[in-house]
Amino acid sequence: MADKARRVAVISLGGTIAMTQADSGATPTLSADDLIAAVPGLAETGIDVEVRDFRRLPGASLAFSDLLELAIMVETLAVDGVVVTQGTDTIEETAYLLDLVTSSDTPIVVTGAMRNASMAGADGPANVLAAIRVAASTEVLGMGCMVVFAEEIHSARWARKTHATSPMAFTSYPGPIGYVAEDRVRITARPSTSPAINPRDTTLPARTAIFTVGLGDDGTLLPVLGDHVDGLVVAAFGAGHVPMTCVDALGDLAKRKPVVLTTRTGSGPVLRQTYGFPGSESDLLGRGLISGSTLDPIKARILLQLLLMTSADRDQIAEAFSSVP
């Protein structure tokens, strides 16, 4: 059990965990106080909890401005840990963004629910309780932001939503870094640190997008998309491959703005020099694309967006991505 002096702030952004059923469907109606009141056994943990309503939005409607404002607020809180509750649609984005832009050792845990409070087997209370335990634990000091779901602890760096409806929707590769069992937080691995970005420096407007390569893609849309973004993430086949019909368009685009090469598989690295055919990873990197390393397309876009918002140039962007293990 956590030290009784430990204090955790629970910040609600809305999402399924804060939704109840109405005639038109589930909508966010519950406050942070409502969420905490529904958590059985919380008083017995001895953890002091303070609650804050920050937003009441579906996860899909959160914006970079919301999360950057949240990050600045989180760093001002005099607490031992922070729990953020929100819609699961964008938990992986929120968690990684907070991991990049917060620098203190205070644990930050993001959680939510797949079943709203009106449904049988609502998973919100259990997830909140586990998240509070993790945020209050001294075992996770200095480990950055985490996602806690179904009593598993995932590093923000690796967490992914991989199922549309399952209560076990969140997974990570190479796997959870810990779990909660018998009221105890157990850490089995410690992630490496992420590149650090000051949220107060993210003042410039920027637009980024993900272009997912598909079978038979001829690259026709790339110049059109390129005219409307400041940077692009390419979700390529395998270890960083695209059809040869896309090569010229990507090379031309990389001369004008940062283009980050990732794998659409969602895990594993972009290679550098294994393959040499037109459209291979070595070909594309040679044409000026930036390796996304082991970041999946969603995480790569978060990092690229934040860097562009700080006015980073291509070399600075490439250096930031090269620091990703």
C-alpha cells in the first residue's frame, strides 16, 4: 500500500469513462468528482486525491492546444503523482505528448474506459483505482508518462490501442513495463527517456499528416497532400518500403519539407541499409527522408508536430528522431 502521505491529482478530460447513456447515445456528462465517487476501495488505499475538471470532450475532439495547456498545468501541481482520465481514442497520443513535454520525475498516468458508466461491467472504476495506485507509487518515479489499463502498465513510448471495443484494448511492444496485483505496483522494465520539448516553446502553427502506403499506390496524392502540410509521416510497408511509383514524389517532397519514414506495422525499426531496391529504406533515406526509428506512425507524428511548433529545422528534426532508441 502506498504511503498515506502520498497525494495524487486526478484530472478529467472527458471520454467514455465520463459518459452516460442518453437517447442519442453515450455522451460525456460525469465530472472528475463523479468518477472518483464511483471508485470502490479508494479510501482504503490511504492516498489523498484531489480532482480537477479540465475538459469534458470525446477523446477524438481533443487538440494539441488542450494537451499543451494540460502539460503546463501538470508541471505546476504540488502532488506526488498525476492521473489523467480521457477517451481511449487518443490515449496513445496524449500519453506520448505528455511524455515529451513534461520533465519532472512526478509520475503521470493516463487511463480511461472502454465501457461507459451505464454499461454492465464498466471498467472505468477499476482503471482509475489502478492508475491512482501507480501514480502514487515511488516505484515509478522518473519513468515519465504511462498508460494504465486492465491493471497493466505500459510506457507511453510503446502504448497502442489495438482493439475497437475490448476492455483489453491497450497493448505495447515489447510488452507492459509492469502491472498492478494485490494492490501492489510491480515494475518489470524501465523505459529509456524520450526527447524533451518545452511546451511553452510550442507557439507556431503547424499542420502534419500521416500518409499510409497501400498496395498499388502510385503516389498521385503525395504532391497534393504535400501542398497542405508542414511535415509528413509516411507509414510504409515492412521495415520502410514503398512502391517504386511513389519514390519520385516522396523524394521531391523531402526536398521541401520534413518527411519522416515509419513502418505501418506499428512496431519494430525502420531499417537503414538492408534493402537496396527503388522504394527501399536505403533508397528513401538517401533521397532525404528522415528515419522514424522505432516510433510508430502515430507517435512519429506527435514528435514531428511538436518540433515544427518550436520552429525546429530539418537538421534539428532529424537529430531528435535519431535520439529515439
